[in-house]
Amino acid sequence: MSGNGKQGKILVIGGGISGITVAIEAAEAGCSIVLVEKNAYLGGRVAQSNKYFPKLCPPMCGLEISLRRLRANGRIQCHTLAEVEKIVGEPGNYRATIKHYPRHVNENCTACGACVDVCPVERSNVFNYGLDKTKAIYLPFEAVYPQRFVIDGGVCEGTSCSKCVEACQYNAVDLEEKPRTEEVEVGAVVFATGWQPYDAAQIENLGFGQYSNVITNSIMERLAAANGPTEGRITRPSDGKEIDSVAFVQCAGSRDENYLKHCSGVCCLASLKQATYIREQYPETQIFIFYIDVRAPGRLEDFYAARQEDEKLSIVKGKVAKIEEDPATQDLVVEAEDVFGGGRVSQRVNLVVLATGIVPSEVGVDVPNGLIRDEHGFLVAEQNQPGLLVAGCAKRPVDVSACMRDATGTALKALQNCV
Amino acid sequence: MPDAYLVKPDREFVREIIDLGGESLKQCFQCATCSISCTLSPDRHPFPRKEMIWAQWGLKDKLIGDPDVWLCHRCGDCNVTCPRSAAPSDVLAAVRDYTIRNYSFPRFMGKALGKPAFLPLLLGIPAVLILAVLAGLGTLNPPPGDVEYGRFFAHLPLQIFFGSFVALMIVACLVGVSRFWKDLNSRISRQSFNQSSTTASTSSVGTGIVGAVKDILTHTKFRDCTENKNRYISHLLTFYGFAGLFLTTIAVVISEYVFHYYPLPLFHPLKIFGNVSTLAMLVGVTWIIYERARKQRDTEISTYNDWTFIWILYAVIITGIVTEILRFVNIASVAYPVYFVHLVVVFALLIYLPFSRFAHMVYRTVALVHARYSGREEAVESAEQ
């Protein structure tokens, strides 16, 4: 394992928690790594989360430890704003084509922010699921790695504007940077391509995208996060008002043949966790969780039991089948059958959180004989070749700790396939 | 919490519900979406979620005496929203078929009507009986001359023949329905909807009947279904067509015996009324057949029980129309055989009523009356407001 050439070299696609874990575990074992991330930063969905269940600790904490290990390790080549287009070859001998998209900001950047003040263009902030805006030149979030600004080429007016170029005293801005491709030779490839929240607008009866106070659990993470659009204050998107009542809708689109067939296995705990976000800020707010079945396996059941102590938290068996908005107040009326209570419930609340599920990210990489997916679109563990491996949520919907265990195991498999 | 209830699963019952078209019932995972998407379901103890778990667990006693099964008009709204393709609408239809079979008197008739193997026998019986009567009358070979059905099967023997079988049929209905009513009563005292509802109130059987008949005549519940709007019209046409022909038949018999006014001229109002009723039924049933055939593939199951009833009804209409036309065009060689077939299918339709899908007419009416009598229907109406 010299780390030179393709021997002992691993390509990791995806720089979320799974990809980072594969990279550092394999690198610390002596391999050299090419880590390719589509976004301008590492950390993926974990960076967008507010707290982990069941310990309710901040994800950035663990992520920072991982990133420190990553930076300290000289064997990891990290590419952000890059995508793998094509892979050819066989186990131990792959050639991958990587496309680099322009960041327009080079490593001279000190993240001082002088460019932001002069930038005249705004863009919807994807990191916050469109809840706020940033300038066309922006820092994805404050603790971001790499700690560099990025320009959204889709909205930037380019050289005709050039105000950021003038404002930057470090010569960090290059508006004429072009996309380029690169080829690397590796012994194994790990797909750690992660997941996306299910598109809640697809669900016909729950009003997402139609009523502004119907949000998803992913959006709730950003609302509750101190670095989010509201600086962590959970308020109504429509009017910024405080919340007296909130309903969590479990299995929103999930376990449903009309939408997303599978169970993502984490949304129950995510909602119980998010109930603590609400309780922390609003001691009196009435919280409802409507469910079909609560999935809280193993030690997570303790967390579930602890939440049931909350007298203002009602956990109601019965799926929400209809949501309607009162146009005057923009409150929402959720309808479900309270199965144990024996009747229909029409509950008026200020805010509705849809517990939407995990959908595997689209993977457009061209590999020999194609990628094998299961019926739900996740990549199966056993691909066509032993040198092509899958880690984390690309393989199945799981929580962060399961991703990290899986990623560590995948790193070991990758080692076996490239040395 | 309800009182402790010892679950005694009846696996044979589950199997029969599956055979009767409820094959999807085990898909249900009790999410209760159906109870909300149903526009007819009341606030307290809504259906069909609870019926689904009773069906899965084989709780026959709970289901066959459950008036809610009959409050469903099978619009299929729940089938569309169901996340598991468990088709609650199909399962309730199967439970209704089972209920009809269960209360059949004599019981073997209910079983025979449900089995394709018995169909030739069931049609053969009226054929042989009618031939025997004709042989007795000596008109097995109809007299030559203009087509006149009265000379083939004389009116008085015809009326006595059918009248006595209809009387038997009514007895069978009454026995079945009284058993059904008894079970409905015992179920309500076990479950009681009004205890927990402040709005519901009970009414007398008399007011219950008035309310139920009003509901049936206006088809209000049918109209509330969203997914299956056109069933409202097709069923309405069939219903009024049938009712119209029923009244016409009685009126013609009165005309013949009381006023000795027979045959009626073609443009007599009663004649026109009868022909319009026939046309309404023809359109209604054709529409029903078309819709069921169209849906058979995906959204809704039509079973053997559905199809035998519908096709026999259709055969009655078609042979009736052809019989009438052949009299005008005066082709004796075809007219009498068609009239014979018409009589056979009329027998199959009317006399097998208590055991076939046709019995829904009786059982649903009784269940609707009971729903008012017990306060269940009040709960439904208050939910709608």
C-alpha cells in the first residue's frame, strides 16, 4: 500500500457522513482516497441537521471531529463541486472521469465576506430548503469545509458585474473559471451517494406547497438550527408567529403504494426528537403526533418512552388523511381517525410537520454493466463487480450512527478489493 | 377502553370473505386513511377501518350484524386513497354478500346461488317447471295464428304460478331479515354508538322506515360519493326503471281483472310508462355493466355474485324488449321461445331474490332503518353538517 498509482487507491463518491467515514477509515488504514462531492461543502444532510436522536447532541460536533481527521490525513484528495461521470475497468483497475464545476473562488479566499456586501444578486438558499436567500456569492454555512466562498453560476451576472472581483483584496475571485474534467486511476469505488427528502408536493392530500404552514421534517431541522434562517426560533413560515399547537404527520407519503412504498425507519424518532425542539422553546404548546406504527427499535424505545411523559404531547394512532387550511388564520385542520379513541379527529393546529421519508439520491454515474438497484431505487450491496461498493443511505434508509458503522465496514471491503 | 373481548378467529370466515372478492383484506395495516376519505362515515366509530381488522381476524359475529357494512354504498373513495391496495370497498362488498348468504332461508339456496356449478340447475328448475305447467295446460305447442302470449301461457295460471312462488320468496325474505334484525339489535347493545355521542338520538321503527325510504328514493348517499359519481345516475335509472315496471305490472293486473280492460293500446299512458321504465333500466344496467367491466382491471372487483345478478337482470330486460317487438312483427316461431326464456329469467331474478345479490335491496333497507332506529344514522347526519 504505497499510496502511489491505482494500487491502494479508493474513489469515494459522496462527501456526506458515510463518504467522509469511508475516506478517513480507509486513509487511516494506509490507502489513498479521492473523495468527490457534488456540493460546495462536505457534510451532506448531517450538516443540515440540528440535533441527533437519541442523545440530542449537535451533529456539527461529530462532523468537525471527522473533518479534522480528514484534514490531518495527507492521503485524502478532496474535490467539492465535482461529479463522477464515468467509470471503466475492473476490480483493482478502474479509471474514473471526474467533472469539476467552477467555484469561481480559489484557495486565496479567507472567508472575510467583503464580496457579499457588494454582490447585487440574490438566490434561494438551497441549504435552508429555500426558507431564505443568500447573495450569488455566499458561504454555504459558517463552519463549512472547505472554508471558502462559492459563486452560484446559475444567477451570477459574471464579468459584466465583477463587483466581487473588485471588492476582494486577496484575488480570490475568478469569474472566468470553466468546468474541466480529470481522470483518476483507482482500485475500488465506493458509492456513498446518500439521500434526498421525499418530494412532499407529490402527496395530494397533505397540502405541502399549497399551504405555507405545512412543512417537512427536513425543513424543521433548519428552522430549529441556530445557523438556520430563523436563528433557531421555531415560528410559522407564513407570518413568523409563535406556535401554540403543532401536528406531526408520520408516514407522510411513506409506506404508501401511491407515493413512496418503503418505510424509512428514522422518521418516527425524528419527529419525537423534533417534539423536543418545540418543547424547549414552548413549554405550553400542544404537540400531536399522528402515526400508523411507531418504529423505535432497541435502545431508541427509551427515548420514545421518555417523550410519552410529556403531558402536552399526544401520540395518536391514525394516519392523517386530509389537511385543510383556514384561509383567515392560515391555521390547519388535520383529519385522522383516532383508532384507540374511537372516532374521527379534526385537529386545528398552527403548524404541520410532514415526516417525509428518505429517497436514494439519483446516481448518474456510468459504470460497467450499470448499477444494480433494489425495487425502491437503493443501490444493492452486491454490485456487478466486487470493486464497486455501496455505503450508507445509498444502500438503505438508516440513521447517522448506522451509516457510520456501515461506512466503516465498507471501508474494510474496499481495502480488500484494492490492495 | 372497551370491555375485554376474547378474540375467536374464524378462519373459515376469512377464507370465504376472500373468496367473495375480499382477497386484498390482508394487505390492510390499519392506517385508517379509509375512515377519513369515506364521505359517508360518521364521526364516532367510523368505518371501514374497524371492519378491515374484524375481517382479518375472522370476527364473523361482529361483521354480519354490523349495520355500518350497509351504510357503505361502494363508491370506492377508500380504494383510491388506500396506501396498501387493501380495497376496503371490495372487502365490505364481500361481507355484504356473506351476510346475504348467512341469513338465507333455506340456507342451501344462499350457497347454491354463490356457486357457478349450480347455475345450470338454478336456471333449469324454472325451465322445467314452466314447461310442466304448459304441458298441463296443453299449450306446449302454441296455437297457430297471430302472436298472442296469453294463448301460450294463459294469464290466470301464469299469475297463480308466479304469485305462489313470489309468496314463498317473501316468506324467505322475512325469515332472513328478522334474523338479521335480531343480530343488529344484539350488536348495538354490545357496542352502542349513542353512549359516546351527544348528538345521536334514537327514533322509532316507523320514523326509521320513513327516513330510510326517503334516502333510497333520493339516492342521497350515492350522491355523496366522489370517486364514483356516475354510479349514482346508473343505479338511479335502474332503480326507478324497476320500480316503474313493478307498478305497471300491478296496474295491468288490476286493469285486467277489476276493469276488464285488456289488452291496453300501445299509446295508453300506462303502456308508455312501462316502456319508458324499461328504457331507463336498459340504460342504467348497460351503464353499470360498462363501468364494472372498465374497473374490473384495477380499481374495483366485480365477483360472480355481482355478475350473475347483473346479467340475469339484463337478460330480463333484453328478452322483455325482444318479446314485445316480436309480438308487433308477429314472428311466432321466434316470439314464443323468447317469451319462454324471458319467463325463465324473470323467475330466476324474482324468486332467487333473497339469496342473490338482489337481496341487497332488502338488507340495505333494513340496515338503514336500523341505523336510524339505533341512533347510528343520526350520528352520520350530524357528521355531515
